[in-house]
Amino acid sequence: MTKRSRYEREQRAAANVRIKQITADWERAIPPERLAAFAIEVEAARARGPRPRQPDMAPGTMPNPPRHEPRPQKKEEPPRRSRY
């Protein structure tokens, strides 16, 4: 766990209080029927939970693709002999 200074803890607490004030002001500014509809949507989203993690690669790809083109295979040729 990360240790935080007293100043940083106080700043975080003040930010949390400010966020709650902004949220309360926003909720008061919205008509009640629209706020109720929004609350229902929020509850439905929380009930669904997080989305499943997307795969890293497209289906059918090899797990470790090569980083560059492979060299062509060398052809087996008999050794050359000089005619001296």
C-alpha cells in the first residue's frame, strides 16, 4: 500500500467532498422523471458487470507472429571445384 502525506490525504478528501457537491447540484438541476430514468439505466449497467476482456489478437492468428520476414532456405548445391 502506498503511503500518502497528510497534505495529499486532505486534498483527496476535499476533492471527494467537492465531487459529491457537484453530483448533488447536478441531480437537483435535472427533472425528477429524467433522473429516475437515469438511475434505472445506472442500476442495469451495474447489474451487468464489467465487459469480458477482448482477445489480444484476431481469431486464427498464430500466438507469436514473426517480427520480420524469414530468410529463404538455402539450396543444397555441390561444392564448386576449380580446374587448375
